[in-house]
Amino acid sequence: MSENGLPKERLIWMFTQMVRIREFEERVKGTFEEHPGVIRGHTHLADGAEASIVGSLAALRPDDQLTTTYRCHGYPIALGSDTKALMAEIYGRETGICKGYGGSMHLTDVERGFLGTSGIVGQGIPHAAGAAWGAQIRGKGQVVLSFFGDGASKQGAFHETLNIASLWKLPVVFVMENNNYQAYTRVEQEDANAAVGEPLAVKAKAFSMPGVTVDGGDPLAVHKTVSEAVERARSGDGPTLVESLVYRLSAHGNIIVPPGVPLHYPEHEAIAIFGNVEEYEAAQRGDPVPRFRAQLVTDGTLSAEEADAIAEAARAEMDEAVEFGLASPLPAPERATDYVYA
Amino acid sequence: MARELPYIAAIGEAVHQEMERDDTVLYFGQNLGLTDDDPYVKAFGNDRVRVTPISETAEIGMAVGAAFAGYRPVVQLYMSEFMLVAMDQVVNEAPRFHAMTAGQVKVPLVLQAGYGFTAGWAGQHTGTIYGMFMGIPGLKVVVPSTAADAKGLMTAAIRDDNPVILFHNYLLTLEHGDVPEGEHVVPIGEAAVRREGSDVTIVGIGWTVGKALAATEQLEGDGVSAEVIDARSLAPLDTATILQSVEKTGRLVVVDQATRHASAAAIIAAEVASEGFASLKAPIELVTALDATVPYSEPMEQYLLPDETKIVAAVQRVLEAAPVAA
Amino acid sequence: MSQSAHGRLDGDVGLELLRSMWRIRVFEERVGELTRADEVHGLVHLSVGQEAVAVGVCGQLRTDDAVYSGHRAHGHAIAKGAPLDRVMAELMGRERGLCRGLGGSMHLVDLEHGFLGATGVVGGNVPLALGSALAARLLGGDQVAVVFFGDGAVQGGIFVESVNLATLWRLPVILVCENNGFAEFTPRSAHTNVERVSDVVAPYDVERETVDGNDVVAVRDTFARFLAEARRGSGPMLLECLTHRLRGHYEGDPQRYRQALAAEEWQELDPVLRLQRRGIAERWLEEDALPRLEQDACDEVEAAVGSARESPFPSPNATAELVYAQ
């Protein structure tokens, strides 16, 4: 057992999910180089945020639910969605988890509680609260996690929803993944709290709810914090604002260019726009995946060989996902008007 | 059994009856369900009936989320302009998810939105803005003109698995009509022929249906037989019924309280011009509000609006262009 | 809360404050009568009972300071210098109205006196004030922007979006909240579990204070401090004025949602009566001068009513030339 009181299997499970997410995201990024044209439009990667994603989801029951942002690949992976179907969706194939209708920004797996993903910053926050209202009515103790970025916390939807969720004591936990950047803008440039060096969790003060900041690079710390918030919500005491500090290792998203020019991933904004190489290199050194691996190997939870085996299995799984995606057919054009009305 | 109810009560009756029938129906919004004596709260409790702060983005966004989770929310917005505060949730969230998820989720919500209150409510509270919600795939728009239809369309809207905006005209609030007591459903997507005629088709929407019917009385005296169609549903639009009528009459006048390029009339006219051109004997006439922000002061306010005089004049113009054969 | 709450008020200042409040009080009550007599139409929201906030704040502003208000704006407009006859004419929809009858009660604008406008959708005015404050900052002057809103507005997303930006950019905007405990027909507790409006901005470095909004001297003194700082280049500030809306949300509101104040209770709270009691106690006001004060206000308001009645209605097509700026 670790300090967290988590059994070894659980720790290994968490590590495995982090490795799988990293491998998946690397393969998505690789697709731009290796198979240009296969991924169209916008995609946003969560490499660097694995500890926050997995630590949070590890606190959930199977019948809990969540909504996230367009940076959504990691969550369904950890929930157990079929990575072949996820990759196929990103490749726009008819075998995709949304049959090619949604793409990278709108992954959904309702059976696993992964509700519809909105691409508009902040707008999934009220969606989560609405689902939490449903959970409150049903009275089975379900909780909903609402994931969003620091950029969303300036949106009116954030303010309105947190107020109502607090007033109605909805069983929702608001997890703000603060990666210091809103697309290309640094958080101090747009946030009055960050501009004076305050953690964004202080925003909770306006809603009479607890606000707490946690190191989003430490999956066990995230797990502990989110678990406490989930228990609070489950017991009917209402929401919490959890600010999880992460660093995304890729740029905001692939670059948008005119047709004909292949989409690709630029350098992280820290370097490309702000010239802050030290910041980026420090983040690489603090990469949560090798960090957690080292921790588990050091404390004997995993041997180095076992850790390698997990990485190898992830590589094999994602190879399969990529191949499956590439081999899958695109949807027939006339399918376009299939889901207009329920 | 039917009895007289005012239009606004008919809508309420639909909500109440559907909430009785289906306990996944929720009802919420500003300034409602305030005390335990409130009829909705008494009947359905504080779980399903809640008052919200002035937070349209959250209200409509939460309706979307509750719908994801299997509920059927009805959001009382009072004025359609307040949807503009939360335009993203209405246009770019609620109607998108069923398609983007290839059918994994449905968003069966209803937005109850009053409009057209040209009674001194001034520029920001008086608009007729349904036009901007037509043509959004997945989003349905209905506009009842009678108390019975108000109940029937609200019932249909709640039962529909898609997001529906029910625009109720504030000028019709106290208009009484015969409303069936029990279950009453008016299908979405079906226009209604309110009056049969042979010389000209007049299509009205919401409040303008009554104006059109009033105009036909004068026209009758002039020996003109007018057919009046109540569009009822703007999305999906029942162009078939309109085309069928124009095939019979050959002449079309569309009356809309919205301004010209924001009107449903413009879309109806485009449909008939392209699909029913062969039937037309005269150019189509649009009688819409004049292009201006609705002014506060009464004479100006009324000047902007369609009325019987303008409708009659439009009918006379189409008859002049294509007189009825003796 | 304020120093001079305890010290003696300068008599001239006291009389000026009293006259301003009487002017608004009588005006609003007269508008109430005119609404019932159908001379003022449409949706009207009166500020009887809240005069101390308008007067305590606006009395200290310059013409080039921008003031914005919401739907309950008559008092703010008058306190900022809008002439009574032109406000009354606007409410009666006449040509001589501030907006030639186009705007009405919720859309008063008097550029000449720096009353940049009333808006009808809750919270919509807050970012407008930021715009004026930004302009002031860019132009290098010491003008400030003031925006009045109610407690219902601060739950809206637009409020906190504005607070964040105003704080980040250090804009000289003073947010004045008239917290009368009700947003339309619901008490504050139905909107939020944060009791004080000033707590809503707790996360931000916004100077804030809560005052007794029925004590015009307290309002005035605190605002004076904020104003001085704003002119020196501070960021946004929030003045929360706890007050009481004596009448309903709108004229005609049956107010079933709250208990009426007992007459004695209101006597205690009434800002006008309170200042009079203070004036008498401090001897800058004679008991037998009181009727004259009220009468002067009545005369002024009656003159405004007379002038407004004489103004013609605007010509019906006056709106045509006002759709686009030329």
C-alpha cells in the first residue's frame, strides 16, 4: 500500500493509463508527419496532463459521469473506451466512436459516462452541472466531474454555473486544469488573479465553495484531492473547485494553415511566442510520466522490466489503433444527413 | 372536452400535464417556483422545479447537460431576447450533440420564449427573432397562434427528442380559445389551414394569423376568397401545405411580425418561388415589420407592424397583377 | 461606515441632497400615476425608495464622467442632470423626449449630461461602462465611468467577465450595486448563497465597500473616496448600497412574492425622511420648511408633465432615418 492507502494494483493501473494516454497522443502527433492529410481540422493533445487526468478519474465510480474540453482524448482512454475507435474518430472514419461525425474535439462514450464534449471554451461547464442535477434527482450518489482549462474560468458560463451549483449543492466537482496558457496567451495576461500571482482557486471565494490547488503532475496528490472533493459532492455537501497545475508538453494544437499546406504541430508557445526555453525545459524535466515511473520503481511497486512491459504493451495497442484507423473506410457521403433529428 | 383558457394558461397546462405524465420533465427558470405554494412545486417538488438566478448561459447549458443525463428540461426564458445572451448554448451546443456523437446523446429540451410584445416594451424586449433560429440543423422552432395550439405544440415540444424553441407571442397572452382538457398534441412540422379560399393564399405566423383572418373579412366584402394558412412550425417548415394551397390559388401573401430579412416570410417566399414557381400567377408579396428597432412611442411602434390595412393592400396588389378570371 | 455620518452635515449640501431626492421621489410617484392613467405606456420600473443612491453618487460627478444604468434608470438619469421635462416627454413617447420617444423608460440617454444610457437586459450595461473607462484611460484624462445595477445582475456571467478585465487593465470604473434584496420577483437567496454582493468580487483586487444605501450621506461620503481614487488612476471599485425598492419590480407588479413593509418601518428607512430628520436635528432645516421642499418638487414635476403633454407625438415614420448612422 502506498501513503495514499492505494493498493499496488491501483497504482499500477494509474501508471498504465498514463502511459497509454502518452503513447496515444504521441501517435496522434506522429500521424501529422507520417500520414499527412489523415487528420483534418483541429486537434489538441494532453501530453503532460496525464497525471491530472488519471488521478482524477481514479477517484470515480463506474456510474459517475464527466464532461471535458476539446482536449479530450485522454479521458476516454482512461475510462476504457476502445482506442481503435478513438483513433478512427480522429481519422474521421466510419468506425470512429462517433462514426466520424465529431472528430477529435467531440469524443463521446456515453456508456462509460463520458458525456458529449463541446468545443467551445467553458460551455461544457454548465453541461456537467445539468448532468449533476439529474444525478441529484436520481439520488443514487452519482457525481459528475467537470474538466476545463484556466482559459474557461474567465467565461461567464464558469461564473454562472459555479454559483448555481453551489446554491443547489449539486454533486459536481469542477476541475480546472491550469496549464498557464489559454491557446497562445499566458494566464497573467488575461487573468486578474494570475496577474498578481494568486492561484486561480481563489475564484471559489465568490461562490461560497472550497477552492484548492494541487500539483497536477503528481497523480497521487490529484487523486487525494479529487477524491475528497468527490466524497463531499457525493455526500450532498456540494461542489469544490480544484485547480490542478499541469503543463502541456505540446503546443495548444496543430497549426491551422491554408489547404495544401500540411497540418503540423508547432513548438510550444513558451518558446515560439515568448522565447522562454528554460520554462519549457523545466517542464520536460518534470514530465509526470517518467516521474511517476521513477517513483513506482524506486518504492518497489514496479520493477523496471514491468514498467518497460507496460510501455511496450501501450505501443503495441496504439500501433493497432493507428493501423485500424488507417485501414477503416471513410463514411459514405450520404451519411451526412443521418443524425439531424433524434 | 374543450373549454376556454387563455393562451398563456394553455402553455402552462401542457407543461403541468407532461410533468405529471413523465417524471423526467424538469421545469426551471428565473422567477418561478418561488414558494412551496407554487402549483408546480406543490405538484412536483423542488427537485424538478427550480428557480435560477439571471444566468441564461448556465440555465440553457444545464438543460443540455440534464438532457444528456436522460432528463427533459423545459426552460422558462420569458423573453426570447434573453436567448441572445446564451446564443452559443442555443445554437451551437444543444442542436449539435446528437449529430456530433452519431446519435449517442439526445438533447430533448424546450426553451419557452416570449416575443413580439409591441406594447411599449421598447427596442430590446419587443423583437421577433425566430428567423435566426430557422435552418439550424437539429433545432426545432414552433410558433402557436391559438390557445389550443399553444397547449398542443408545447406538449409535442416536450415529447420531442430534439431541442425545441417555443415562441409564444406576448400579445396573445390573454387570448382565450377552446382548449382540450386532456392530452392534446399538435404535431410539429404541420401547418394548419385556418380558412379555406380560392383566390389568394395568405400565410401567417403567430400573432399575424389573427391579422390575416381579420383582413379576410374585409376581402370577403370585396368578393375576394382568401385562404389563410397558419405556419405553426417554422423548423421544420411545412412547405408542402403552402405549396398545395398556392397551386390552388396561384397567389401568395406572407405576413410576418419580424423585419424583412430576418423573417420566416422571406424563407417561405424563397421556397415557393423555387418549388412552386409554376403555380404562381403573380409575384409573392411579403408583409413584414419595417426595418427599424422597435420604437417605444406608440404611434411609431404601431406604424412598423403588419396590420389588416397592409395585408389587404398586399392582396389587392397580387390581384391587380393577376386578376381572378370572371 | 462613514465619518460624517457622525459629524454635522453642511447645511447647503444637505439641502441640495434633499431637493435632489425630492425631485426624484415626486417624479417617480407621478410616473406611477401616469402609468395607471395610461399616459405612460409599456414597461416601467420605478426607483421609489432608492433615491439616496442616485443622488449620493451622481451629485459628485462631472458631465464628462459616463454613467450607465439598467431598466430602473429614471432616478440616475435625473440625478446626472437629465432635464425632468425631457425625461417625462420620453416616458410619454413624445417628440421632445430625450430619445424622441424611440427609447422609452428603459432606454433613456442624455449625452449632453453624460448619461450614456439605460439598457434593458440585466448586466448588459456593465461592459459598456468598461468601454467608457477604457476610453478615458486611453485619452489620458481623469474621467471615470459609473455603472448602476441591481443585486440580480451579479450572478450573470457578463458581470464577472467584466470584473476580471477591469481589474486586469486597471480601468477607472465604479460599480454601484443597488442591493434591494430582490431580482425581479425573487429574493437574493434564490439566486445565490453569497449574501453580500461585495463578496462576489472577493477573488479580485477590487476595492469594495457595503453601505447603508438609504443614508445619502453615507453613500456620498464613501463614493467621494472612491471617486478621488478613480481619478488618480486606480482600478475598478464596487460600492454596494443596501437599499429597498418600495414599489414592485415594474408598475403593475402585484408583488405576491414579498411582504409589504409596515408604514412605520418605512418611515424609519425612507432616505428622504431620514435626511429631513437629520437636518432638523442638526438645525440646518426648519420643520416648517418641509412642505415647501415637497411642493417645490411637485411644481417642477408638474411643469415637466405639462411640457411633455404639449409635445406632439413623433411622426410615425421618424424611425426610417434612424436605422443606420449617416
